Amino acid sequence: MELSKEDIQHVAQLAKLSISEDDIDQFTKDMRNIIHMVEELEQVDTTGVALTTHGQAIENVYREDEVSLVNDRDELLKNVPTQQDGMIQVPAMLEGGSQA
């Protein structure tokens, strides 16, 4: 497939891109190279090649859920930034009113 400057200008207009006259020649050359590479890839015989839908093998890497009855308050509170009287301390969400 041969591209012309007009083709590049038309595609640029459809994409709402402004390309200067100085850049049209370079874009035309680049697009021709891209199309040429795609045409080469179309000639590759892929008979017997398995379909690739993902670049990585997809498998479940998560562990099974296990119920545990760990209820060590001191251990849990080691992970919070602030605590008070054995409870997690959080910033006030509402102003005014009574405090519980």
C-alpha cells in the first residue's frame, strides 16, 4: 500500500492533529515503514501456532483462605499510627455535637 502526503493530512485531520508542512514528509515516510512492517508480518505462516491472548501465563497465585482465631489486640495495634486506650485513634469526622 502506498501512502501519499494527502493521506497523512487526511488522517491527521480525522484525528484532529495539526502537522506542519515540514513534518508531513517525515510522517509519510514513517507511516510507509509501519505499513511495510505489517505487510511483512502478514506473510508469516502461523499455521499450527497456538493463539496467544496474553503475554504472561495466567494462573491463580493466591493462597487459600484460612480461618484463624488470632485476636491479639497488642499485635494488631502495632500496625496503626495512633492508638488510645487499646483502640485505634482516627481523626474526627464531624465537627461539633456530642462526643461518644
